Amino acid sequence: MSEPKEKGHVASVARDGGLTAATIPASAQSSSSEITRQLASLEHTIKSGLDTFQEVGDALLKIRDGKLYRESHETFEAYCGVRWNMSARHCNRLIGAAVVAENLGPIGPVTESQARPLLSLPQEEQKPAWDEAKASAEADGKPVTGRHVQQAVDARRPKRKPPTIDVASKIVPLCGVALPDDPAEQKREPGERAFGLVFAEMAIQNLKKIARRDPDRRAAFQKVGIWIQQNFDGGGK
């Protein structure tokens, strides 16, 4: 990776505020030196351990939250892109995965792809989901993969019940066909209503749209006739 152009804190202050290093209190210079040393130590961790996501994520977390990136860049996004050739989004994923790994301890994920799906769960649900992923992988006779973890995470999410849609009441008015007037029919649930005549009328209205000069008119009516013969017993397909 290419090294960034250095822009020390003292030099930045001197340029922007018209100060010199001699006019800056020794305590401030000492603080700046400590920040520089801390940043260098964390960057060494990142450079030497790009495959150990937990250490890298932890180092990035300290750089981000401690705003140490300001030693050389204005924003964390710029720092990630220029210094490490990574997007801030990916760096934040590494940070999140490291937090998950710390939460689960030694028994937790060993790769970022294993930890990533757990980020969508509350902290108290991460360990049960991880245990389920390990059990699933063991049943497959394979190491734990991101797919095993994702399946465990999906299984723990509340399943949304699809809304009941009264298709007939929404589509039929668009076709200019009236719904049944029978009060008994109106009291039934949408999925229980007998809309046979309504849909038959809709089919007829659509057949009327076929122009007399349409070359497929005869074939279309024959196809409908065959379907009626095959399904007249009420066993629709």
C-alpha cells in the first residue's frame, strides 16, 4: 500500500493559524506526539494483520472513534480510501464484525464473513444464532460458513405475515363489473367469497377486446373452449 502524504498536527496548526512550533506549548506538542505514536501503532496492527479481522476492526474502531485519522485526513472516509484503499463502508463492517467477535469471545467467528450476518441481530441473540450456525455446519459435515450464519440469523427474524388482499374488490371495479349483492357473500372473508360469476364476466369482457379481424381470434376462442371442457367439473388448475 502506498504511504499517505504526512501532514502533522503541529504543521497544520502552524500553517492555518500563523503559529510556529516554538509558540505551541510543550504540553500540546507532547499530546500531538502521543496521538501520532498511537496512530502509528494502530496502523501497524492493520498493516500486519489484514487477515485477522478482529484486530483490524478493533484498530479501525479506535482510529475512527478517537478521530486519529485527522492526523492526515479530514474525514474517516478519506482516510480509509487513501490509506488502506478500502471504502469506509467496508471498514465499518470490519469494525462491526470485530465487536461481534468480542461479544462472543473465543467460541465466536474467526472470519469477517462469519461475523457479518450477526450484525443485524441484537447482542443478546448473537450467541444463540452462532450456536445454531455451528450446529447446522456440523450436520453438513462442513466448517461454518457465512451461509450457515445467515440462515441462522434469518430463522430468528420474525416472519412477516403477508397481508390479506381482497383481489376481487380491488381489480373488479377497474373492469366495470359489480361485486355480488348477496349479503351472505359480503359477510364472508375475502378468500371465502364466491366470485365465480364475477371472474366469468371479467373473462368475457377481455374476450370482447379481441378484434374480429385478429388472425388469432378463432384460436383464442378455441383455447378458451378447451379450457372450459377440461375444467367444467370445477377442478380449476
